[in-house]
Amino acid sequence: MRVLLAALALGWALSAPLAARAGDESLAPADASAIHQVIENQIDAFRHDDGATAFGFASPSIQQKFGDPGNFMAMVKTGYPQVYRPKSVEFEELSVEDVGPVQNVRVVGPDGVPVLMIYLMQKQPDGSWRINGVYMTQAPDQSV
């Protein structure tokens, strides 16, 4: 029940609209690369059922919400099977929004249905990047 409530709270917090910041803000190439790597590494940890490593890529606030890697992995397995066992992962637009950097990732889940995962990123005091939430939405149709 605690995991379900935490997952619902996380989903509610992340369902707010992502409004673009005023001006043309962008990230340094090193930051963009680091963000890509963090997401890729977390997905790889999910593929290997390495909860401790996957949990380590979550921001401190996400870690606090879930408490431990077991609760975190239980939420991912049930709420985000697309990233837990993806068939394919394709990185798309990285933008800077009011909430911070946002990385769009198109994922095809085990059911073969593509979804768009919107990763909210947070830079830590030590300069590293962590995932501060993920919002899943239907992937835009790419047929011609």
C-alpha cells in the first residue's frame, strides 16, 4: 500500500504541465551527455534486476519517497514495465523547462507498444545528474 501511495503521489506531482522557460536556454554538451548516460545506466540496471544501482540514479527526493531499492523496484515493475523490460529505447529531444532539464525517450515496452517517457532531471551539488521523476505518455504517431 505504501508503494502504491508513493507511486500515485509521484504521478500526481509529475502530471503538472511542463512549461518552457523564457529565452533560449540550453545545456552544455557535457551535461546533455551525462543526462543521457544516467538514464541509459538506470534502464540497464532495470534490465539486470539491479535495484540498488537503479535506485542510486534517482534523486534524493525520489529516494526519500520510496525509502529503499525494493520499494522502488516494485513500483517500476508494476507502473513502468516499459522501462523495466524495454524492447527498444530511443533518445529524443532534451529541453530545459521550468522544472529543469527534460529528456524525452521513446520506449517500446514488452507489449510492443511505444510510449514516450519524459525524464525530469536534477543536477546535484556535486555536479552529477539524477532522475527526479518520470512521466509516461502515449508516443506520438510517427507513421507517414
